[in-house]
Amino acid sequence: MKRKKTILFTDYAVPPVVQEQKRACVENALAGMGTVGRGGTLKEQVKTQLGYVGPWFWLGLAAVLVVMLVLLGEASIQAGTQKEALLATLALFSASGPVVACLSAPVLARSYANDMWELEEASFYNLPRLTALRLFICALAALPVMTVLAVAGLGITGAIQGLTALAVPFLLASGINYCILGRLRGLAGSLCSIGIGLLLAVLCPALFLWAEEILPLLWADGTQVVSAITVFACGLFFVLSARRFIRNPSITY
Amino acid sequence: MEITFDRVTKRFGTKTAVEDFSARLPAGVHGLLGPNGAGKTTLMRLMAGILATSGGQILLDGQPVGSMGQSYRAQLGYLPQQFGYYPTFTALDFLLYMAAVKGLPKPYARAEAEELLEKVRLGGETNRKIKTFSGGMKQRLGIAQAMQGKPAIMILDEPTAGLDPKERIFFRNMLADYARDKLVLLSTHIVADIESIAGNVIVIKKGKLLLTGAPDDILQAVQGKVWECSLPLREAEDLSARYPVTSFRHQGNEAFVRLVADYSPCDGATQAPPGLEDLYLYYFADEGVESDGITA
């Protein structure tokens, strides 16, 4: 058969997007992902990354928790019987969690220094996203532990208060962080990630004040339901923003 | 599977790297040919999603890849021109790290990494640090990582740079075997690589599409314009100053010259069947010739 001669591609017009065709295209792609065992859901992605998390990760997380426990104990002694002060300290530590997430700066710097950024940015995750996924695993592992610690420190009656103080700042700050980072890309994204980290570090004292003044309203008598709803709403926001960020809906970010 | 570039433009400030580029890339090996600064790397980065287009769009089976997110990225295997590595990593560490970034399950990734290292002849170097690797070994490791996760679309920017001829031939055979039902976009200065494995050649100049088609088809553009002659040395040197020469070989007091010209350059010149190098030189003789792969 005679082959077609040289094509000068000047008169091509792209047809409009057909939703059915698009769905078929994405389904084919997902089927391709499935053949190598790569999951598309957040749960599957967390499970996959757990396979790469080594003992050093868990040791590091345990060390952070021990430091927090010691500092909380110290704050408890300093605060005496003032439960609010203890809760505020708890909230402060909680809010500073996302700062740790933004401290992927050395990792990013190392990536740029070694010319790895281009390879990483063309992959399934880029480095900030991979770091975010690891933070998500951190949060999943640390939050229950910290909740138990808070409950133990505050007594059973203070459980909901402890949970609110602990979860709300962390979930909100992380969620906002994911939303901001999800809008940025490339070097600009990485630099902003560092910037956000520094900003959150500066904001921590402000968050401390916020926790002292606002959070008591949530744990006043008779507002446990409000607290529970707040925690749930923040949790939902955190999971949705994390999922969107980690799944990377846009090809360029 | 088909990738379509629809009037893709990329500007960096006032400089336009790719302008109104349109092409259709069905499954198969596509060779991207053009001189330095033609926009090859920019085009590949656009396709890999590292850069966003300034105008136009890239489509996979008619769907804009920008809206496909991870389902597009999951299908990509990419080897950049500037291939970096973490020097403290061993070959296996590197592939496992890339598997984590590619979201591959670890048991699968480990088995695949070992298989790929064998395939690129680094099986015995699994636990050796990359910083001790030669340029060719690093390049082979880069090719292995591009093949991780069995991507349906492979983008390879100068994959044969730094490989010796034996390694290049091995790579070409490996790629031909791999790319049977996949889409591979390959950029290289080494015309022979494209000639031997690409079913379709895309020639770009100053960010614009110049020619595209099967090698035999696009060679029609220089059919009857390739000449060979044997001349006294002095005349041959005069001739080579006036025309783009693809071959100049001393033969005693004479010289054999192969050149590209619209008309017969001298008495006794005979027409010769054209090759991609002739085509390259015909279009890019004024662009500054690369020493690797252009002159014989």
C-alpha cells in the first residue's frame, strides 16, 4: 500500500470534547494504572506509600511525639490547674504540624541541586505532593496517639475539648496549606512552600493567642455537639483538600 | 492511542520557543529532529506536563491532557536531557525512590527494578552507588527509570547521549522491542538513531514544524538533491566551501565528496539516494552544525 506523503499539519481543527470519549480515555488510563497495581484512590495511594516508609520515618515520628509529650507535661506543670492554658498549648503544637510539612525545603533544595526536579515533576507525584502524602500518613498515625495523650492528660470529661484543641488547628492549617500549594507549580511552588512554612512559623504565636481566645468558646459547657461538628467539618475539609492536592487534578501545577 | 499537538505555543518572556506547533502522534516511535535551540526540549517538557502551554493544547485521544491529571501522568515515562541523580543512592535505591514518586507498589517496584537493571545491563551493579557510574551507565539507569511502571507514553530527550556505539545499538533494539504498542517521542542529534528506529520523523526549526512523515516520505524533499563526486583535492575543497557537505574522504590526490545542492555542483557529479543526514543538512546548514552525528 502506498504510504501517505509528507503531512504539513496546518489545517487541523480539534473536535470538541466529547464527555463519553473523555470518560473512556480516562478509564483506559486507569486500567493501565491498575495493571501495575497503582491505585487511584487516596486510600490506595496511602497504602502504596506506606510500603516505602522505613523504620527511620516511624522512629522520627515517635521522637516528635515524645518531645511533644515532654513539652505538654512541662506546660501542664506550668499551667497548674488551668485547663485552658494546657489546651491552648496543645493547639499550638497541633497548628505547628503543617510547618513541619512545609519543611520539605531541604528536600526540594537537594532535588534542585542534583538536577532531579525535572524527573520528579514529570512523575505521578512531584516532591511537594509526595511530602504531603507522607504528612498525611504522619497525621493518620500521630493524631490518634496525640488524642489519647490529650484525653489522658485532661481526663475523660475533657476528651472532646482535647480533641477539638488538637484537631481543629492542625486540620485547618493543613487543609489551607494543601489548597494554597495546589494552586502553585514548579520552582514558584517550591519557593512558596518554603515561604508558607516560614509564615506559619511566624503565625504560630498568633495561633496560640487564637487558640486561647477562640477555642474556649467551642468547649464551653453544652457545646460538645458544636465541637464535634467542627472537628468533623475540619476533618472533612482536610481529607478533601489533601485528596485533591495529592491526586493532582491538573497536569501542570 | 494518539497524542495531538494543536497549535501549541510556548513563550518565555519575549522569546517564542515553540510557535503554533501542530502534529498528530499515533502509537509508534517518533523521532524529533532539529538543531540546538529549535524547541525540541521545550516541546518534550510541554508534553511531559512540566511546562504549561502559552497557547494551544495537547490532547490524548482527543482529550486535553491538562484536565486528565494523574490518569495522564501515570502513563508517562520521561528521560530529561539533564538527567540528575542523588549521588548517595545505589542503582536499586534510585529505582525504588522513583517508583515511590511514580506511585508504584513496592513489591511490584522491587521486582521490576531488578528486571529493568538486568535489561539495561546493570544487573551486577544493583548495589553500587550512582556517583561511581560512568556516563553511559548513568544514561542506561535513566532509561530504566523511564520504563518503570510500563508507561504507554515515553518521552526521551537525547537518550543516546553519552552511549558508545555498541550501547546505542543495544538501546535502539531495546526501544524498538518496547515500543511495539506504545507511543515514544525521541529526540536526538544522532540522525542514525532516528533513521533506524523511528517510524515517523518530526523536523522542527525555530519552534515551528517543518516536516513530518515516515523517513522514506520526508526524504522526498531532498530527492535529486544529493550529489557525489570525486575531484582533485583543491577543487573538492572549493566545493565544500560552497555547499553543505555530508562526506569528504581523501582518495590519494583526489577527494570523494557527498553534498547537498539543488543543482549539479560540478561536472561528473552523480545523484545519490538521500539519507536523513542529507535532509538535516539541507534544512539546517545555516544553523551551525553539531559535530556529533552530522558529519560522517
